[in-house]
Amino acid sequence: MKAFLSIAIFVIAYFFIATEKVNKTIVTILGACCVLFLNLVTFPEAVAAVDFNVIFLLVGMMTCVHILSKTGFFEWVAVSIAKYTKGNPYGIMVLLVTATAVLSSVLDNVTTIILLVPVTILIMQLLEIDPVPFIILEAIASNIGGTATLIGDPPNIIIGSRANLSFNDFLFNLGPVIVLVFAFFLLTIFLAFRNRFQVSRQIKGRVINAIPSLAITDFPRMRKALIILAVMFIMFFLHELIGLQPGVIALGGSMVMLLACRIESDETLMRVEWGVIFFFIGMFMIISALEVNGVMSLISNSVMMMAGKNLLILCFVVMWGAALLSSVLDNIPFVIAMVPLVKQFITHFTLENPGMHYAAVAEPLWWALALGACLGGNGTIIGSSANIIMAKISEKNECPVTFKRFFKYGVSFTIQSLLICSVYLWLRYF
């Protein structure tokens, strides 16, 4: 009965999120209250399910972005990019999605989206073009680029820590296929968008003649903020060596930035997108009810029955199943629930096939989960943290991205990516 109620609450919440009839944050918080009220999960279990690394990362980076925005930094970047590309919308699109993918692989995709989406919206306002296709493609590119490394996408951090996989393991095994996936992504957007956007000569002339430095309103404060941000980025990259989670680095760095730049703390903290924060908290708690009440175990058993004793089929089922479920569950709590299930798959398959080495079974399954969870996040607007942040920033800037519009872009790129990854897994590991 509890499993049925957990599924029912999730389905109802997802319906209202997808149809956008009610504010997403209200839906998820009400859903979380329902699972607690119905005793589908205890309060300590619900709190334990909340990933505070993600919460701290969001709060810290949103604070840093607001401080930088007060200095004119994002306007300077926007005008510089528009000037460099001479106002060519497709050139700007390629430059931005490439920068997004690269930065997402060395930082993380949430941080990258928080930094680049405001810049993109400003550029499109300069060119008088609808920014929505650009920021949707950036969110998709961030999920693709973030898949390549241990620190690029939160699900990879979870998989790496629980499966004892290193940064080099991810880069060596997932890097090659992500380069291929991104190449096809660029080819697809070239075919779809190369002649779609038109900018008048007058606007192009205005952009070409612009002086980017005039956008900076407080150079000393901008310099301090950028130095602190650079130190934070170095710490993100080295977080395993220094023993600090990215969320702690982001939150601590934002407080240092507040002190160094002498910014009013109350006003700045009010600028954090608290609706996004509570949306994530609600989602984590709703998903925890599915995990506690055996829904995830039921999925695990079903997967094993479908795959039988064929490891390649099991990898495909894990990857495509992870992609499907990540697109509707948010891939962070989903991966938290899936890691113990994949461990069960590995143990079961190794016992059933004693002639196979443990690593030969474990590695392709972990990579299948990582590829499915990260790339499956492109399926819907709630599939990954980066997508949700992109949607909230765009909504705040009065260019909202609807569930339906994101889905139109995301589902095709998700299927394309997974087909490429399926061939890659087959050729490399079997």
C-alpha cells in the first residue's frame, strides 16, 4: 500500500509540474508534506535524502553570480562575445554551447549554467532575438559536457564515490564517447539553426561598434570577485585532494566574496532563488519515499528479469532505463537510489557467471548508469539540476522556458546521444 501511495504522489506531482498548472515549488513541497503526513517516509529519512552538497552549491553560486552582476561583468562578457562574432547568431550559438560543454566538464554543469545563462540572455537582448532556443541548447550542452568527468555532473560524483572510480577512470572511459556525442550535437544544431535567426544590419552595426569596457560599473569590486571565483574554481577541480565537497567550497567562497566586496549581505541573500532550493528539497523527499517503500527494488528486479544472463543487454537496459527514469525523476536522487541496485546487478551477475572477472562486469555497468543518468537528464526540464536552474533564471528574466518547449528539443538529442553511446558500449566493452 505504501509503495502504491508513493507512486501515486509522485505521478500527481509530476503531472502538475509537466502541465505547469501550479508553481513547481508549491507542488514538490506539498508532495513532500504528503509523504511525511502519510508516514510513507520518516522525517529523519526524508532529511537524510536531501543532498546538501547540491543545495550549498546552488546557494553559493547564486550568491556569487549576484555579486558579479552588480559590477557589470556579465554585460561586459555579453557585449564582448557579440562584438567578437560580429552579431552572427549562429556563431554566438556555437561559441556558447561549446564553452558550456567545456566548462561543464572541468567545473560542474550547475555552476556553468548559473554563469552563462544570464550572459546569453543579455546577448540576445542586444540582438533582439528570442533567447529561449539558445539557453535550452546550453542546458543540453552542459549535461553532455558534464558527463565526461567525475566532477562535471552531480550523478558522476555520486557514482564515483560509491563505486570507488577516479577522475581519470571517468575521463578515459566516458571522454571519448562524449566528444563524439557533442560532435553530432553540433552537426545537428548546424543543420537545424544555421539559417533560422536574422539580425538587421543596423543592430549588427550597433554591436560591432560597441565598447565592452563601458559596461563595467565597478572595476575594483569586479576584480576582487573574479579573483575569489578563480580560487573557488581551482578548489572545485582539486576538491578530492583537499577533501572538501563542491557545495562547501561554493558556500564558503560566496561568504568570503561578500566580505571582500563589502556587499550588503541581507539584500544579496534575498536574491538567491529560494524557490529553486525548496523545489530540490521537495523532490529529494518525494523520491526518498519511492526508495524507502521498495519501488526502486521492484524496478531492479524487473531489470534483471529483462536482461537475463546477457551482460550487454543488461548494460543497455540500465542505460536506457536510467535515461528514461532520470528524465522524470531528476537524476541526482535517482542515481542515489540506483547505485545500490547496480551493485546488486554486479554481485548477481558475477555469481551467475563465475568465469567472468569482477571488473569486466562492473565497469560497463557503471558507465552505462553514468551515461544514462547524465544524458537522460536532457529528456525533460526537470531531468537535471542544470535544466531546472536554467528554467528559473530564464523565468526571472521574463523569457520563460515551458516544459513542452524544452521537451521538443531535449528528447531528440537524448535519443541521438543514447544511440551513439549504445554503439560505443558494444564496441569498447564486448
